[in-house]
Amino acid sequence: MDDEAGKMKQQKRLKHSRYINGLNGLRALAVIGVILYHLIPFTVPGGYLGVVIFLVLTGYLITDLLIQEWDQEGHIYLLAFYKRRIRRLYPALVTMLFATASYITLFQRQLLAHLGGVLSSNLIYIYNWWSILHGESYFERFADTASPFTHLWTLSIEGQFYLIWPFVIIGMILLIKPRRRISWWLFGGAIVSALLMAILFVPGHDPSRVYYGTDTRAAAILIGASLAILWPSTKLKQKVERQQRIALDSVGALMVVLMLVGYLTLNAEHAFTYRGGMFLYSLVAALLIAVIVHPGSDWNRWLTNPLFDWIGSRSYGIYLYQFPVMIFYENQVKNLAAHPVLHGCAQMVLILLISELSYRLIERPFSHFEWQAGHGLWQDTRRSLKQLGQYRIYLVPVCVLIVIGTVGALSHPTTPDANKSQLARKIKQNEQANAAKKQSLVAAAKKANRQAAKGTSESTQNTKQKQTVKVPKLDPKLSAGITDQQLITAQSLNVTAIGDSVMLDGGDVLQQLFPKMVLDAKVGRQANQSLDILKTYAKQDALGQVVLIGLGTNGPFTNQQLDDMMKTIGSKRQVFWVNVHVPTRTWQNSVNQSLVAAQKRWHNLKVLDWNQACSGHADWFYSDQVHPNQDGKLYYANFIGKQMLEQINH
């Protein structure tokens, strides 16, 4: 997101410095990837890798400029360096933070919890560690309580880098004379960071710790810095042989292809991503940067065009405002699924419009702001403000936003909103209660499968035992339309349920109806994470004869992923898949259409149309319109139970 190279276009501080237009094209591709990841994450599952490109680019540009300054001046002007960074980054960041905080204070007060900590940690660039310490997940997201600040973790990492990097470079230049050796030391540090990411990553667990950590994400910056030592932009050959040009262009083409392949394939929660994937992608980004900055390559020219230049020069603002716009838009428009393309375009227009205003009214004017040390605070302030000219008027709304945002931050700094607490707390309670009894339920499922495999005599005995089971006393809403015989069947039915937060939310009621149900549900779970879970149950011989699946809330899946799950379950088991009701997401209809098509491919798959059943019943849900509330859970479990039992008895 940083645009240090752009400073050279306005004022050439250093001799021989080059403004490389093609890097704006790379910034454009990076920020487009990030935007698409947040808008259509399962069409562009690796779009988050745009951040990796930004980090590598930051490491390269800052190191390149610091080395240039040392070589030309014999030292680095630290105060001037920090002033440039503050002027470039801080005005837009402060405006975005307090504009967002003001909106929360006035219109979306359920997000007030910890607002003070979020603002202060972002202002001093430690938000990524604040998120880790507070258990904030990058991947778990409730529709009406998602944080509009989540994406700012990367700015904190860059801020920490800016703070220490001049000292690191000075120290290495003084202590390690050969520049090539400095490069290898930096690359070695990148390897250590990548190894740390691989070690700290735990498959099956939320990877937010390694995703946010400065220690685990430093590899990208260090790879860029290492490249800057070996490949300084001002010392590359202006003219190269034709074969060398072809070689450079070919490497660039291959790297662009790999970059796009990463966008389309490298899921943010796959083990490979954290065990080498991001490191390899950082190398891809570094090689592409190396080609773009080389005067003998055509890629600088190929990536230079008015559109890319416009997007790239505004990439910082686009990155800053994209998440708040999306979060607030989705909170106001409850039926995104009805017109996903239209709503996606509307969000893009808003992001670009706000970013353009930020660029013209905040970023450009304040990039020239110069604090004048003089006779007194008041005189210095007046002298400095005069530099802003007509732009001084925009300080008034900014000050208003700061006041409103500060009031919101101080009003409820740590107390969660009651509505958010009710849903999140209930899901947490269900998760803890289910974990406590899950082991015994799995053991019972294994025993039942072994008995069924031994022969009919024990099966007959089990049938007699089932006939002695009394009809359970359940809430009338839960048992409505279910016969006594079906209720008795449900009490002894071995069911394996695999789901996401919706199933986890309703799991306690489902287990009232099916007390032997093994429930394995997790907030944020996607279909591609469930294949290994099913394989584990199958390997342990703990997979029930009836399998209930509730996945798709967090995004669509491919036909291959679904087919792999069905193959693992096997054709002899009855599979019920609850379709999704997630009107706040663009993928609702595509998920449900995929399930209808899958039902035709697999004779033992029955799709339960929960989306149709709950249509017109907004009162069954929490305010996110996705998770059933206490009353809605009874209807949710009743619908699933009745459909399953009718099919099983039939």
C-alpha cells in the first residue's frame, strides 16, 4: 500500500532515482486481488495474497531508497525518513479510523466493544498483536458484528517495519561490509520467519495467530529487502541483449501466471499456505518486481496504463476503506443474495469514490505538509496550516469525526453489545457443552457400528431395546408433526453431524431430538475443511449410518469437493445436507443450486430445503438473519428432524 516511490515523481531527493510506473500496475493487481477476495472469497480464494505482494514491494522500495541515501549522502536522515512516512500514511489512516468509529457510534453501536483498544492500537501500529492477544479471528465472522478494522493488521506490520528498518540497515552496512552477504542474511531471516509460520500453524485450528503475526509474516518484507540489496533499481543495466530481454520478459510472464494461479487456488486456511505456500508466493512477487524494475524488461511498459496508474496511486486509500464499506453496506442491505453482481458493483463504486476523495482531499495535500519548528507552538501551528491553503477547511469535518469517534470509544470500551453477546455466547456454550460429551458419543457410535457388523442377533436385540424406549417429552415446537414412533427412532439413531456455526448454534436442540448425534461443528467452517474430518471418523469406524451435513454458510464449494465428501461417506449411508439461508452473502443461491445438482448425482443424498422452509420468518433469526435465535432453533431442528425421520422410516 505504501507509495514511497511516488515521492520521487514529485521531488527527486536522490540522484539517479527512478520512478517506475509499472509498480503502480503491480499495486493495482495486488489491491484488486484483495478486493475480490473480500467480495467473492470463494471465486478468488487466494486474493488475500495481494497483501503478500504489498509486503514484498514495501521491503524492496524502502530498502532500495535507504541504500541509495546511504551511498549518496554517507548517512540516512532518520528524522526526514519518519516525517515522510507520517505525512504519507497517517492522515488517511486517522481519517479512516475516526470516520469508521463515528459511523459505529452513530449507526452501528453493536461494534462499540473494544473500540478504544482498536483505535489506539492502530494509531501506534500494534493492532496485529492486539488482535492476537484478544483472540480476534481473521476468518470467523458473524454478519452483523464483523469488525470493519480487521484488514488493518498489515498496516501495523508495515508500521513496525518502518520504525526499526533504518536502524537495521545502518547496523548491517556498518557491521557487514559485503552487500551480497547482507542480502543473504536478510534472506536467511525470511527463511526463519517462514519456518516459524510452519511450526506455529496447527492444522484444523484457526490460523489467525500465524496470519497476523509480525514474526510469521516478516518473510515477505525480508525477501523484498534482500532483493533490494542484490538488485538495486539505480544500478541495473539500461540496455541488454535481445536474448536477455526475452529471458526477463519470459520470467515476468511466468510470474504473472503464477500470481494469478495463486489468486484462484491458494486458500487462506489450507495447510500448504502456511507450510511453504506464502513463502513461495513471496518469491514469485519478488521475481516479478525484479523484472518490472529492470530497464531492459518490457514489463514496466506493459503494466503502465492510465487505469492501473489510477488504481495503483490510490491503492492505499482503496485498501483502507474497502472493509468498512463492505461491512457497513452488508449490514444495511440484508438480501445481497438476490442481486449479488449488482451489490458487488455498488460496493466497488463506493470504495473507489471514497478512495478518490481521500486521495484528493487528504493524502495529496497532507503529503506536502511540513511542520515548521519555530518560536512557539501556536505560531508553528499557524505557519504549518498555511501550507494546506484551501484544504484547511477539510480539517473541520475531520475534527468532528475525531470527537464523535473518541466519544464512542470511551462510552463502552470493553463491554460487548447485548445482541452480539447473546449469539456469540450461546454458540460458545454449545461448543463447550458439545466438547464435554463428544468423546463418549463417538465411543458409543464405534460400539454401535461394531455391533451392527457382527450380525442380525445383536441387531434384533437392539431393536427390542429400542421398543422399550419411552417417547421423550420435548417442546411442542420441536416435536410438531413428528409421530411417537419417529421420536422413539430418533432417540436411538446414530447420526454424525458435520457443520458450521449455524449447526453449532442449533446443535443443543438437535441433540434433544437425536441424543446419540455426534456433532462436529465449528464457526467459519467450509466444505473444503470437512473432508479430512469425515475421513477421520470413517477411519475410526465412528461414522454413523446417517450423516447430516450443514455447510455452505461461509462460501460455495466445487462439485469435486462435494463428490469427495460423498465418496468418503460411502453409498450405504444416508446423507442429509441442509441447504443454506444466508441472504447477506452473494453465494447463497449458488450453494443451493450446487446441492440440487449433487442430489441428482448421488442416490443416497437428500437436500433439506431450509432456505425455503424459513422464508418469510425473519423472527426466527438473530439480527444477522443467518443464525436461528432461541425460538428459531426449535423450528430449525424440527424441520431437519421431521425430514430425516420421514425419509428413514420410508
